[in-house]
Amino acid sequence: MGSVNSVCAFATVSLVVDAASIQAYAELTDDFNPIHIDPVFAATTPMGGVIAHGTMSICLIWQMLQKNLGADVFKSPALDVRFLKPVREGELLTAGGSPNASAPGLFDVWVRGTDGSERIVGTLWLPANAPAALIQGADK
Amino acid sequence: MLKHAITYTDFQPGDVLGEAVTTFDGSMTHAWRRIFGKPAGGSDTEGAERASLAIILMMRAYCSVVTPRPPGNVHARQRFHLHGVPLPGESIRTVVSCSGKEIKRERRYVELRTEGSGNDGRPLFTGDMTIVWAR
């Protein structure tokens, strides 16, 4: 993980995460953990307030990858992400990434919050039999 | 009768916790688009949408099988290997199992594996989620 070996940053994709979208995502996933939807409860937790579902940010990473690498990226990718910091209600989330020069088919991915700090960092692996242009991060 | 919330001590690595079956229908797509917007540029932009719905099916299975959960759990890490995207009308079966647990720095970490398959057992995804369990 990290950006030391990264080259050729991808175009980013952004989403404003507001209370309505968090509620809609809770309904879509059936995940009504009060840390996402109950401000009173959430304030009593170590998070100190409502946070968005982590997998919402993964959806944004998928959109970013689609934008930069096209539909072939969804042929057996392996994603590994860590949720570093909570995403607060009202934040502008931005997903980005870049090919990782240390290995073909390896990409760094991230999601940052309104203040630019990393909320999710991770990697995406593409299978060795993926098209060469895709493995090099230049499908589109 | 109310069941008590599942606690850290209830998890036994290796246990299959259950399974969920969901039909991937248009209502899920519609709900996803309300949040993330309709894909622009034609059908080749549906990949991200369907990959996202695979993640959502994983979460639905987790929420359906691992219940009742204590409030305040936090998702710490997610590994997700997408083998194939779900197709409209497909019936998705997801098996949830406990693959591990440990206490680190006074936090209770639970590892759950989700394995999703479509029609005729077509493999769709393998997910490994790490959750900081609240109790």
C-alpha cells in the first residue's frame, strides 16, 4: 500500500455522502447498525458520531476503476482495503488510484475525505491472464 | 422471544454460520442508482454497478445471517475477490462462515468469510471481512 511506487494517477470519482444517501445505503444492504443512522447512539461510541458504511466507499472505488480501466477490470479482480478513518455525514468522498510499479497487474487504490486525508487505502490485483494493456493500467 | 446479541465469545473459527439467498432484481439496481447515479455511456458502464451489487449482496448476507449483532461494530478491513458479476434475475446464494478471531490491543477482531454463487453454482465472489466486534 502507499504511493511510493505509484505512477500515472487515475482520474478520480467523487460522491457527497449525506444523511439521505447513508439511509438509502442502509436500506439497500439491510445494515441498520445505529452507528450509521442514529446520531444519539453514534455520539456515545469511540467514533463520536455517525459514520458512513465502509462498503459505500468500495462502490466508489469500483466506479473509479470502471472509469479508468473499463469493464474488463471486473474479470476476477481481487481487492484488499483497510478502513483507516471514518467517513462523516456530509463529506465529499473521492476515490482514486494508480498502477503500482512494483508488479504488473497491481494497483494502489484509495478513498479520501473532504480534508484530503485517506479513509481507505488498499490494493487491487488483476489476474495474470488479463489483457496486457489492462495490467499496465492503460485499458481506456 | 428476543435473542441476545451475538458476542465475540459466540464465534468459533471454522463454523458455518448460515446462508442467505437473494434474487438480484431491478429494485436493487434502482436503489443503487438513487445513491450513486445512473451509469453514463452505455452498457459497458454497468460493470461497476454490478460489482457494487456483489458487495451489497455480501453485506445483505452478513446482515441476514449474523444477527442480532451488538450496536457499534466497525468494519476494519475487506478483502473481496470478484469471480463474476451477478446477472439480472439471478438467484444469489451466499454462505457465511467464521474464519478466525483474535483480540489485539483490547479490540475484538472477528474474521468472516462470505462465498457467493449464482445460478448453477456459478462462483461470484469470495469476501473476507474483518470486523471490530463491539461486545
